[in-house]
Amino acid sequence: MITAADIRDTYGTISGHLRRTPIVEVGRAGLGLPATCEVVLKLEQLQYSGSFKVRGAFANLLLRTVPTSGVVAASGGNHGAAVAYAAQQLGLPATIFVPTVSSPVKVDRIRALGAHLVVGGDRYADALAAAQAHAAESGALQVHAYDQRETLLGQGSLALELSEQDADVDTILVPVGGGGLIGGVAACYAGSARVVGVEPVEAPTLTAARAAGHPVDAPAGGIAADALAPRRVGELTFPITQSYVDDVVLVDDDAIANARATLWEQLRVVAEPAASVGVAALLTGAYRPDAGERLAVIVSGSNRPPGELDGAG
């Protein structure tokens, strides 16, 4: 288990490399939700590299010893961009493996950040196997997207900021893929606020693990497959979620697409599908807030073309 104190110590190391992303008060009816709840958004899509993943990337590169062969990472796209950005800032070589499902925007960003990019395989699991083989051959430091202590510590810094920005939050809705973000958030709050995971129906990694009592393989598809569709939730993350995650809810692709469009149309917030699942849970009633409940929804990234949105150019 990692603790809030561990996360605070890590934040002291990495904060100078991060953007302290803002929160925005949506208002009681800002998303067409019942007037009985209050919603704030944590706008992590404004983070360097376009997602929260840069937090874990800097934690790995600053807390671990990096060999001369540099670092290697497997990613659906956001983690790769984050590791590439952190490596560029610290003057380190980086090799990134991504599957063919990765968004062209994310692929282009990784290349632009100067990393050596390898595209191959259909899913994240394929990229992970290739990255592991590269690490064994080259000696490069492997930076795992979610199942690494330093990754969890870095992602938890988001929750540390949120708790300082709004101490009245009752519940945090967190997108779930491999579980690095929800693991860090849950460890930071450690039961002092409700933590609810939100997953795509077609990539229910944490839902499947909770049903089985341990991480198991789950489907890995859907509209958010480039960010929320690893094969299974992380081994390090799962015990944290068992202790501190109150619930996990599912949303389908139509709900995710609608939430993404709503964020743009109502609030002019550009988010990728994976970052929109928390709003989707509210709009569909997959998560039903209590009267007077104050919710924080993490908008985790924006590495998709704005032109995909209706009305966006």
C-alpha cells in the first residue's frame, strides 16, 4: 500500500515539473443534472503532454535510477506522450511502443517529443510485450503505465491537489483503465471521501477483477480503447481499490460520446472519450448522487482532435 504521506513526499519531488491544473465549478445545472447536487471538474487535460499521465512519468524518472540506455514504455498513447515529454525535459533517451489502435494525434505527439516510436500489435497488451522485450535486450528502464509504485505515487498527486483546491468534495468519479489513476486517488483520500471508478462497458477491467476477487483478463474494446482498455487491472492497484474504492460503474460507447459532446457544447471543455466517462456516468444515471452531494469529476486527458466534436473546428 502507498499512503497519502508517500504521495505528498513524491509531489515535493515532481511538482516543479507539473502544471497545477484548475478545477471549475460546473454549477447545479451546468450539465443538465439535478439541482440537488454540485459538480466540479478537475481539468487534467490541461496538464503538460495533455493528460494526468505526466505525473507518473516524472515520478518514475526522478525517483528511480535511469541507465544510459534510457527509458522504455508501452502505451495506448497518453502514457507514451507523458514519458516522452518527461524524458525530453530531463534530457533522457526514450523508446515508446504503442498499438495500432492508438489515436494518430497521440502518435504524432510522441514523435514530436523526440522519442523513438514503435507502432505494432492490435492492443496495449501487444505493446507491453514488445516493451518488455526491448527492456530485457537494451537494459532500458521500463516505465509501466499503471502497475508501478512510482506511477501510482505520481498519479496520486492529482488527488492531493484536488483535496487542497476543494476540501468539501464528497465523491470523486475517476476513469479506470489499468487502475493507476484510481489507485493513486484512492490511496491519497484513504476513505476520507468516496471514490467511484467509471469504466467502459467494453473494457471492464476493475469490474471483472472485483467480481473475481483478483485481477483477471477482461475485454479490451470500445470507443476509449486507446486509453482505457488494458487486458487487466494492475496487481499493485487492485488491493488499494479493494480497501478504498466504494463502487465501480459502467457506461457504454454512446454515453461516452454524448458526454464528450456535452462537455464541449455546454462548457467548451475538450476531452477525449476516456476522459469523459465520469460525466457519462452522471448523465446516464450510472452514478446517482445523493441530495446535497458535492462531486468532483476528473477530466483526465484531451489527446484527440477537437474537430471530432460537433461544432468544433
